[in-house]
Amino acid sequence: MADIFTGKGLTLQYNTDTGNRSPQGVGNITVNEVNTFPILTIHSETNTFDTYDSEYNSVLLSDKSVEPFQIVVNYLPDDSTHMYLDEMADSQGIFQCIIQYELNMDESTITYAIVNGYITGTQLSGDKDSVVTKSYTFTPQDVIARMSTMAALLPIYQGDYGVGSNTTDVPQYSPLVPTGNSFIKVPSTQAGNPAGADMMGIGLVDGTSVAEFAMTKTGTLSLYAKNATTAWTRIYTATQMDARYVPLTRTINGKPLSTNLTLDDLDVYAKDVVDDLDAETLKKASNLSDVASVESAKVNLGVNKLQQSSASTNLNYPTKNASLVLRDSDLAWGVFDSTANQWSALGVGQGGTGSITAAGARSNLGLGTAAIQNVGTSGATVPLLNGANVFSGATRFDAPQTSFAQTSTSSGNGIEIGSTTTAALSYIDLHSSGNATDYDVRIYASGGSTTTGQGNLTINAGSVTMPNLALSTDLAILHGGTGASTYDQALVNLNAAKFQRNSLGNTDNLNDFDGANPGFFYCATNAAATTANNYPVLQAGSLLVQRNGANGVGGCTQMYFPYNSNDIYVRTYLYGSPGSWTGWSLMLQQGSFGVGYIGTVLPSQQTNQFISESDGATTWAPANGAGFQTSYANNRLFQMMMTTSDKAYIRFNDSGDPKVARTTKPWTPLLVPGSYGLGADLTVNPSTPIANLNETTPTGFYYTANESTLGGVTSDVTYVLANRGGRPTAHASKYVQQRSWNGYFMGTSGWAWREQAQLESNQTFTGSNTFNGDSLFTGYVTNTASNPLAIRSINPTLSFVETDSSPANSSYMFVADGGNFRLNRDNTGGTQIFGYTRSSNTSSFGTHVAISGDLQTGASAIRIPSAALSTSDGVATGGYRAIEAGADYAGFDNMNNINITSWYGIGFCTAYNVPTNGVVAGKPAVYINTRNGTLAAKNAVYANTTQLTSDRNAKDNIVEIEDESIEKYLNLKTYTFEFKNSGQTSAGFIAQEVQDVFPDFVQFVDDIGHLTLDYNAMTAHTHRALVAVNEKVKEQATKIETLESTIQDQQVQIDELKALVQSLLDNK
């Protein structure tokens, strides 16, 4: 099983460097279009030897051979990798093949083999019906790596192991011990740093051995190196070595230092010849210690004035009354006068002071009494500069630059100015003008307390310039600051509004600018002013956000100013949980919608506004004049105008164009007093006498003294006449007209006046009539089949209004529309209760249908209409869903008694609002796929027994399971687990793992979105494995029985041998 791979990352590569040992080397190049993956076969032969003193045999490797293998590619002559293989085949050059079996990124491992060799043959094949392939015979010469698995190499990023590091953007690699070949930094603070300064270098790693080389990055160049067993060692440059080491060109008594030297007496003696080289003592003539007396020898050697003891070394004067003493006990040295028993002073001429006392020395050196050291207080004394001193007088330093603690290594260096015992002003005066003024700039401190840092600092100068100023506390407004450390808090403290310096962008939503972020903002592009970003208009402009603080800091009012008009839009954020924005409102200004504007205001849009027209050739207005318009929708516009001739006109414009031509939407003039006699006093201003009334005379009030003017009226027209304010007296109407209200009515008893026109009983309408008012029918409305009650219009509608219902005046509309018929609730566009479609002869219900009796159908099926689908062919035309009856049959070959037809599947859903086991309310818990005949359930399928089709006659390609599959099966892992959708605990296989071994047993089911496993097939393999195990057990039982018999025989022999040996021992 160790030779089975998933094939992830399977590649064949080559490398021109035969010394490469890495499966992921930089020179590895992947061969493109590999047709057949090569097989690396290695044969090993062993020899077995019996070992005389051991019960085990020795097995030694004898011969090993590697078979040539084929590199087969889908040949592309212009492919660079194929061209390289052709070149290697022609040149017979050696190169390296890397066979990458698997690159497992999950476990970060790579399995590979590497061999060096030659291409010893090629073969090109293919024709018009197959892919052209080329086979290269690769003959291995060396096996660099047999099939091995190692940790996959990780990619290197800038900064890893110091590659590309620069400290500024990419940090340096500063390990105590490098973990790989790398560029390193050795900080000055790192333990073991020999230079005491930052060093840069390289680290070299070979297994557990680490070597490093580094140099100082600034200052004097210093090189250091160390390996796994040494500390940092200095490496000197040529210049440094010349100063520290004797050059090889130097000689000793003429002998060069290029090799080891052997020095003789002549090399170290001042004379050219040494007398009696082998003498044990030197001659007296040599003036050395061949004399027995030490004192005499000292005299002979001229060192009799030198006296040495364990405490001192003395060099005596010739008179021996004084000595040059070097004393070890107190390190004292000098000339000691033994006669005076005191030290003698070194004269001033010899570089001394000429005195053995400090006062005498100061006097001899001309210092008087000033130079008393370490007194601590200046005055008439000179303090030492390497000690602590107090200067009580004015001290002047005339050097152009004075440094304090320049080379100090202390963690804190400073200068303290001022008294620590008396409260007083402390200051530093700076002079820059060259004048004798008190100061040009003064820095002084005042105040303070026993708490550190509570004093006041003042800079008295004409101006103060600081490139960067960082304060630990916010600068108060009183001192010219903002009292804040953030931009927003500074605005709050200063009672100032924010001004956004950058334009709002495409991702800035105006809903995000509430009272917590008040101020001035601007949008410079129309592209950013979108509806999605909640702009009132799709135009660039300015935004003002004003906090109102209502219910929280978020409450605010926004105002938006488009860049190309004087319009102002306003809205408010109502802060709360949750908060909400009001809609944008346009603020009216003089001239907005014609308000306060003098001049022509043409209606540019369907808004409530004042309108006017001054074009004498206007085509939309009734004439020049002014007026107004109002609407509740774009195509529901009421317009009214008063013309220059004092005439008023109105029209209802449903075209959507406020300036639609008057020929399309005509204007209706309004009547004025006197029009058609309305409101006119006929005694004062009688109307023009009417010579004849006829059908073309407009409806109105007329006056005439000649009643014969009425003439003989025969057509269906109503005339209403008035005699000077009285009721009508003439009779000139034949039928009541649709516009009649008060007037004469001719019934069966003749003419009569009615305040409201009505029909007498048994009257018949033979013409067209319109009723605008309410009509009450107490009798029946009858009709016949030949003369039905007909309602005729473009959309005939019959309305039923129930006045005592709840809700009040419930309405139901029967509407004929587009050749179809429907019943709507409330209005013709309301909820559809019932509908009939003429073209398909189908009825539909928009409400729940409750059936108290049986549901019977004359057809063979109850069908649920749906769109036709190409995948439903073979079931029926139209892609329908249905519940239908079939024949008395049970099986897969015909329709059954009851059949549910679906082009894809049937779902069983729960109505329970809190389902369990992963079931989702409103979604199928059980699903039958009628397309492929599968059943899917969210949880388990329960039954006493389940039987699967197993008839030989229902199967093809019957092959007995082979033994080699047993090993694959037994290597599969089993697990316990919980299903995610139900949480139910179970045990079994993982389909992805089985798929790698037995792909035919695993199937991805779209209906559930998961892989499924044929456990029946797995059971068959389990049985085959058990059979094999049983056979193995029987075989092993037989072997055990044989072994037991053999052991018994051997035990008998052992017993016999023991008896024989014992007898030999007894008889020896």
C-alpha cells in the first residue's frame, strides 16, 4: 500500500545539473504534455550466508540494476521541454530526471526519485486519428535518490532568512543560531557579539553544524568568523596584520622567517666568536661570575651598586648616602636620602617639582596656593575635572563648542540648573545678536513643587520654531492649543465644524456621516454620487452635517448642495436603536417651482408647481397666461391656467408629459357668470333671444319671450327653460338625459317636475344611458337568454359593495380584461380571488380552496401547470406536475393505480416550525428524485428489513472479487463521527478515502450535495476479506499443527541427547 499515491502534484522534471540533489531545485524544469508517466524499476540481488555461530542467516546485497524507462509526451516540436529532450537525444549528453510522484500540500511532503542518465533512443508515432506522441528511452547511469518522501520545501519570501532585508521596510534576520543558509545581522546587544557594534554577514548551516561570517557595518572595518566549535574569531586585514605581526621578510641575524629557525650562540651573542663554547663556567677575563665571592663578582660585573630584596630594588649612589628605590609594598619609587632619612625631590629641570611637599611643589611651579585638589568648592582652588566639583563663582567657557557626557556610556546624562534648597527662577540666556543686551532669548523655569515635573517652562523670544513638537498632554485652548489629541475632539473643544480635505469616494455612503462625524464634506465626481451611496441627486456637490444631539451624538441633519444648481436638499437622522434616516426633501427657494418668480416658468417636470407661458405660438398651453399644476403620480397631473383674456382652463394630463400638445390633451374652459345664462340676471342683462333651439344648442339657461321657439323636438335631447326665475313651464323633453338632475320628466301620466329625475315603473331604456349617481332598485332586474343583461366597455366591471361589512364597504369586482375574466378584492388591481384565461381555457385561484366534499375530476389527472422543459420529453408535453390515475398495476414497467408525476423530484416538507435532525422548515426533509430514481433523506430511513436487487439476471459483467483488492480494502480506515445536519453519532468509512481506492463505489449526488458510498459493495469486499482470512486461518492452523508435531519430535530428540550427554558425563 506504500506504493499507492493519489496523483496530487504528479510531474516529470529534468535538470541540466547532474549534481542536483533537491526535488524542488531551482534548475528543475517540468516536462510538458507527459502522455504516460515513466516507471522506475530497480532490481536488487542478495546473497544469503549461513552463520556458523548464530541461528540467523546473513543477507548481503549483491548486484543492483536500473532498467531503462520511457518518457512519452504528446509531441509539440516547438515546446521548449520537448526541444531539450530532442537535443539530449542527439548529443547523448547526460542529464538528470526528477520523477515527482506526489506533492501533498496538506501534509507538506513530497515523494520523488532522482536519476542521472542518457537518452539512448526515440520513437515518433501517431496518425490523423490519434495524438502524435514521441517516446524517449532514458537509460539511467546513477540513482541519486530512490523513491523517497521528504518534507516539501517552502517558498522563500522577501525577508525570509534575511533575503532582501533592508531594516527600513523589511526587518533583518537576527537569529542567535541560524536555522538555514542565510544573510544575518548580529546586533550589538546580542550575547557574544565580539565587536560591541552591529555586524552584517552570512550564516552557513550543514545539518547541526553552523558557521557564521560577519563584519562591522560602520566605523573601522572588523571581520569575524566562527564555526560550530569555536567562538567569534577576529580576521585581520592585510593592513591590520602588518601592524600586529612580524612580516615573513623580517630576518633574525640574516635568517628569514619563512621557515622554522634554529638559533645558535652566534645568533644571540654580541661577539663574532665565543671562546670555549663547551666550558661549564665563563672565564674571569669575560668579566662575569667565575669568581666565588658574590660581592667581588658584582664589582667585576659593575652591578655592586644594585641591591635587591623581596620588598624593593635599590640603586645606590656611589657614596651610598642616597638610593633610587623601587618599592613593591606600596609601589613607591624615587630617590631616598638615607642620611637625611627622607625622599629627595626630582628637580623641575628633570620634569619634577623640586619639592617633597605639595605647598613647596606649588611654589616651585608658580601655582602659589591655588592648586589644592578635590576640595569640592571652587574659589581660590583649582578643582579636578575628573571629580565632582561645585563652582560658586561665575564660570566662563569661551570655546566655540562645549560637550557634556560626549563619550558617556551611562543610560542617563544631563545638566541640572537651579537651587535645590531655595525657590528661585532658573534660566538659560542665549545671545545671538552680537550686542551687549541682557539676552536675545531666555529659557527659564519657575514654580514647581515636591512632585517631579510640576514646574513651568517659559521661552522668552521673538519667535519659536520647532520642526516637530510632541506633547505628553494636550495643549489647552487657553495657551493656543485645542485641548485635544484627536481631530474630532479638537473640533468639539473649539466648537468648530470639520472640513473634509479630500473628496468623498465611490465607497463613501452618506448614511455613515451622522452626528458623530459632523462638518463640511464634498464630492468631486458624479460617479461617486450614486443612489447606492444615498445621494439625493446623482451629481457632485457639497455636504453639510449638523449634529442635533437628540437621543445621542448620532442625531443630525444633513444638507446637500449640487454643484450645478442652487438646489438644497435636506434630511434628518433619527438616532435610536435602530436609527433611521428621513427621505431627502428639496428646500424651496425663490423661483423653486415658480414660487416668488417673475417670468415664464414652463412645466419641466411632473411636480406640484406654478406654471406660465408667454409664447404666442404655444402648442401646449390654451393661450398665454399663468397657473399651477398638481399631481400624485408622473402620469396623473392636474393643470389649471388663467389666460390674458381672463379665461380659465383646466385639464387632467395622464400622458406623463406636462407640456403635451393641447391637441392630444385638450383644455376645458371654466364657465364665468353669464356663461350660458348661469348666474345672470335676465331682467338686467338678458341673453340674446334664441330664435330656435335644436340639438346643437349647448346645455344651459336661456330666455325667450316666444315659447314657440321650442319647436317640435323629436330627438333624444333635453332642454331646460326658465321664465324669469321660476320653474320650467315648457314641455320639450322626450327622454331623461344622462346629465339631467332637476327637470321635467315625462311619465305615463304626462309631464311632471322632479327634483331628482327618476324612472317610473315599467319604463324601458332603448338608448345608451350613463348614471353618475346612486340608483335604488326595489324590484327585479329581468332579462332573457336572447336579451341578456350586458355591461359593455373596454373593461366591463361589475362591483359589489357591502356597506355594513367589516372592514366597511368591502368591495368585490368582476372584471373582463384582455379576453379574460377575474374576480378582484377591493379594486380592479387588488388581490385576485379567481381568474379565467380564455386562451388556455384554465381557471386559477389566488386564495386557499377549502373543499368540504369529495374532490372529483372528470379527467384522469390533477395537473399543476408549469413551464415546458426540454428535459421532460417522454413523460408528457408541457413539463407538467400531476397526480394521476393509471392501470391496476404495481411495477416499474407501467403506470400504477396512483402516480405522482414530476420532471425532477418530489419533496416531502415539514410544517413544524422547530424541526430537528437538521430538517429546515419549508424545505424537503425527504426527497424522491424521479429523474434518476433515488430517495434522499435528511436523517435515517427506518424499516424492519431492506432488500436490494441481487438477481443474476439483473446484472452484467459479473467478475469475482480478486485477492489483490483485499489488501486495498483492509488498508481503508474506519471512523466514528457525527452527522453535521442531525448530530447523530455513527461509524463507517470516509467516501473520499474509498474513492481513491474504489472510485466506482462512490458517487456525488447533486440532490444532497455530498458523496455517497455503496455499502453493499463494501459488504461484499468484507465477505471476501473474511473468506481470505478464514482460508489463511485454516492454512495457519495446519502449519501450527505441523509445527507442534515437529516440536514434539524435536523434544524427543532433545531428551535423548540430554540422556546421552548425561551418560557421557557420568562415564568420563
